[in-house]
Amino acid sequence: MPTSRTESRPVVLAISLIVLGVIGFCAAFLLTLDKFTLLENPNAQLSCSFSVLIGCAKNLGSWQGAILGFPNPLIGIACWPAVIAVGVAILAKARFSRWFWVLFNIGVTAALVFVVWLISESIFVLGVLCPWCMVTWAVTIPTFLAVTLYNLRSGNIPVPASVRRTAKTLSGWIPLLTLASYIIIVILAQVQLDALNHL
């Protein structure tokens, strides 16, 4: 069926996953390099440190920066290539089973939950904004939206027809939904940290 073929090879989703995955991987890689620098010299001035409010050192040195017992950026180095690979595979006309899409969606949902927790910890506990962390936040949000809305509208996640139609409509609004998420984060940072006066 034409509809099935279209949904099985969503080119826009594929390109989005590749671009977002590359950006996320680069942020994780740079953050890992900064972690290595701190391990060599705890007093080193990192390239991502711009002020008391904007910097990576405090995040990297906190327990929140190594929630699984190793630096969080290593999670990004391991996972973002998988996102890129899925995008490339879609462009190569690979067809994934429903179970794969469901597991992939669980993965990006877990990533979003992790990022939301990191955002709250950065703003409300650590009181500092890490540039490379913020890049990771910035790409995780649209990745989650793109994958989830695709799975809902294509039927990979079984939902009523009305939900599928809503997901199809919202798919065109992903940039705006992403921007709205950014604005919420900025407002929280401003209210809690008075960010604009400390940049």
C-alpha cells in the first residue's frame, strides 16, 4: 500500500536523526574531552567555562555528572551513534519491525527523562548551565518528539485513529514544540538563576 511505503521510509525523520545525532555526539565528545582535562588538572580552565553561571566543570565534578558511576558524556558517545545509524538505515531503505520502533522509542523516552532530570539538577541544585550539556538537551527534545510522533502516526505504537491523526498534525509543529520547550527552560533558568544578568 502506498501509505505503508511512505511511513516505512520517512526521509525527513531519517535526516533529522542523522543531523541531531551528529550534533549530540559532538557535544558528548567535547564534554568527554573536558572531563579528561579535569582528571589531568582539576584546576584547568575549560573552553566551555565562560562565567560563574556558564561552565562545565561543576557539572562534570558532581555526582549528577556520573549518575551510573562513569561520566554521563560516555552515555552520549555510546547512544548517539545508534540514532545516526537508524537515520542512515532509513535512507538506505531499511524496514524495521514494530518491536524495533517500540524499543527505539523507549530509548529516546528514557533519554528525555534523563535530560529533564539533568536540567532540573543544573538549574535548581547545581546552579550552573553547562554549554555542551545544553546542546545535548537541545537535540534530545526534538529527537524524542520526532520519533514518538512518527511511531504514533504510523501505528507502530497502537493508538486510536484520533490519536494517530493528532500525531500527524503535531508532526508539522515539531520545530515550534521544540522552541516552546527551549523557552520553558530559559524561563526556569531566568527565574531561578537570574541568568540574563549573569551571562
